[in-house]
Amino acid sequence: MSDADPSSLSFEQLVEQLERTIDRMASGAIGIEEATELYEHAGRLHALAADRLASIQARIERLTSPAGQQGAE
């Protein structure tokens, strides 16, 4: 696992780290304790990525709504 604070990562970095974590879990070359830790870590990464994505989607909706477009003019 990376030492970087996941909350400071971009959406793309979160997804990349989540993919690496899942690949490691799927390798089968880890013990049950490490698998459990990785599963918990993957859950945290997923939650952060989902929150980040929801925030981005809300921004896009505000920018593309008729009220948001009026403010841009």
C-alpha cells in the first residue's frame, strides 16, 4: 500500500490505487490478514473516489444547468 494520504489524491490516482489494491488481492499470493487489510483499504479508496466523483458530477450539473450558464455569460 502507498504511504500517501488517500484523501489528498486525485480521482484518477484513487482509481489507480484501487486497481492496484484489487490486483494484489486477486493475486492469491497474500495471507488472510493482509487480504483483510487490503479489503478495508479498498473500501476506503472506493468511498473517497465515489465522493470525489459525486462532487465532480454536481459541479458539472451546476455548470451546464440554465442557471449556471447565465452566470457564465
